[in-house]
Amino acid sequence: MSDFNTSPDQKDHSDLVYGLNDRPKPLIAFFAALQHLLAIIVPIVTPGLLICLALGVSKEDTNMILSMSLVISGVATFLQCKKVGPFGAGLLIVQGTSFNFIGPMIGIGSAMVASGVPVNQVMAAIFGVVIAGSFIEMGVSRILPWVKKLITPLVTGIVVLMIGLTLIKEGLISMGGGYQAMEAKTFASTDNLIMSCTVLAIIILLNRVRIVWVKSSAILIALVIGYILAGFMGYLDFSGLKDAPLIQIPTPMHFGISFDWGLFIPMAFIYLVTSLEAIGDVTATSKISNQPVDGPVWMERIKGGVLVNGANSFLAGIFNTFPSSVFAQNNGVIQLTGVASRYIGIWIAAMLVVLGLFPAVAGVIQAVPQAVLGGAVMVMFGAVAASGINILSGIHLDRRALLIIAISLALGLGVAQVPQILEHLPELVRNIFSSGVATGGISALILNIVLPATKK
């Protein structure tokens, strides 16, 4: 997932301590896996927590959703590293809950709740769309060359940039205390701003430390410090643990399954873009691991990686959690540690599944005030936008490209800021284009086809 952290710089990686198929001793493997876990556990649970908080999902159900986020991420990581038949890239790839889908789920889901649809029915519709959309990604894995011609880096960069820019609003809401704080008239209180700004400042400071594991774990360390600060200030809420079972048994379709076209269209487009993001992430991992970055072996890895992206999103919908994607930040961990063994991924997968099966873990995470989380998500969401800029910086920005970027961003951000522009349109059209990501992305796709490319 290119959700945050840019891809590692391109240099010679021939001095790997452990290559792709090396088997480190158990103690070394454990600590190497722990390093990856520290870098990913917060991003895995954050999307689910934000969506549940925004839609008003009960604490018990939120606990179950967060637990399943960890379990499903573990299953995907195992498939990516182990490679089972056509499933998986056979590289040290970690997969987790994607940030790309947060905006449409919160925006359209909140509108459904506001119109009187019960929260459980909204969740049923979301998970139904997650399942349906996963087939798009699985299909894309079989026809990658054709899709890459249709959705170029220009379109992908615009969509990723739009995702980041539209999420920043959600980040600021979290820093102020969240939607619950708005209802309670405590939004942006002094206490909320102290907690969120403390976490943000610690992340910035830790990124100046030269110790590798501190840098890669900066978000987790900052959240732990923010957690302790919230405890001293009397803001920790452990009510989500009250009725939690000792072991979380995966329960298929806990909310039932339904479908909503207004949510599906923007989600379908994001599934396409997420597939292409995975290509870049898998290629980066392949390069760092001293593996081919073109040719038949590389293409097989790409197809297997994208196929798991889709298949695991299917499992996510069945087991009540949100779509997953390849995580880019673990490429940085591989680069810094010199450990590219895919067997480390099996240890990571086991850790994620074990943590997910104990609801107490999700309950402790859920206890954190949203203001504390807000300080971290501002960094994560800003990095999503930075990732989009990074993609766009790698292409030739001629007048055609700049025109497409200008129109797409103007329409996408305009709709996000002034949704009233759509109020007289049919409900289905209104629901689809109420997502700034969908409006900007569809505009970029159409303009990319309609405006002829400059011949070199």
C-alpha cells in the first residue's frame, strides 16, 4: 500500500544479510518479524477504528472488526510470502487494511445513517460492496497489461493525491476529538488539542533520531506516549472490554450482507487504483530483495500479489472488516535491516493472527481517545497525499498532464467542499459523485482518454 512512506531510494542491495529464500534462526526471525509488526500494527487497525467511530458502531462490534482486521491481515501476509498456487508474490510482503477506502465509506455511510438507515444495515451494505469489489481486483490481476494502459500513472497519481487530500479533513476531525466530541460540544477542546499535538510532535522528533527501529516505529511509540498521557488526563475508556470474549471466534457475515450502488461505484474505482499501487509496491520489494523487476518472473509475482489483494478483500468482507492492500512501509524496514527472507513474513502473519484472536488487544486499542489517534492519522493521511505527489513527479508534466491534474483536482476538491452542487441530481448520481475521490478520479480517467497524448 502506498498509503504512507515513500518507496526506498534506489541503490545497490546486494549486501542483504538474509536473502529471499534464506531461513534465519528462530530468535533472529522473531525479532525481525517484531520490527515489521511495530511498523504496521497501528496502520492495520486505524482505518477500521476511524470508520467505526464515524458511523457510530457499537464498542462490542468495533472490537470484533478491529480483531478481524488483524486476523485477515495475517492471512494475506502469509499468502503473499508463502505463495500458494497463483496466490501471492513469494516475497517478504506485509498486507493490511487499506486507507484508500476510508473516505467513501465514512462519507456515504454517514449519509445513510443520517437518512435513518440503522448502523447494522449500513455495515451490511459496506461489507457487501467490499465483497463485490474484490472481484474487480481479482479480475484485474489476470489482465494487468490492458488495465495499465487504461489507468496510467497520471490517473493513479491524481487518485492517490485526492485520497490523501480528502482524508486530511477526517484527520483534523480526529485531532479535535472526533464526531462524538462534536455532538458533546467538546470538539477542539484544550485537552484534545494537547493530546493530538503531543503525538504529532513526538512523531516529528522521533523521525530525527538516527536509531533505525525508533524511526520505523515512531507512530507506535508516539501513540503509546499519547495513550499514557490520556490515562493521566482521565480520558481512557475501557468499556469496550467489558463484554468482550476471551477469544474472538471469526463469525462470517455478522451484520448480514446487502448492497448499495452509490457506494459501489466509487469503491470499484478505488479497487482499480489500489491494484496498480500494489504493482509499484511489489516491484519495490522485488528490487530490494535482488529479484527481477521485469520479465516473466516479475509479472508472475505482480499477478499473484494483486490476486491476493482482491482475494483477501473478499475474505475481509465475509469476516466483517475492510479491504486490504500491500503495505509500502515494510520495504523501508527490509532496506534498513537487510533482511529480505520471505520466511520472516510467516512469523509476522502468525503474530497478527494471534493478536487478532484475543479481543483484549483490540479493546486496549479502542480505549485510546480519538484526539490521540488524530495526531498520528494526520501524518498518515498527509503521507498518502505525498505518495500521490511522488507518483506524479515521476511522469512528464506537459500542458496536457497539467490540464488533467487541474480539472480533476478542481472538480474532486470542489465537490468535497461544496456537496450542495449535487443536490438536484438523481440520488444514485449524487451518491456516486459525493465522493471527491470518485469525482476527481473519474474526471482524470475520462480526460486521460479524451485528450490525446503528446507524441514524443
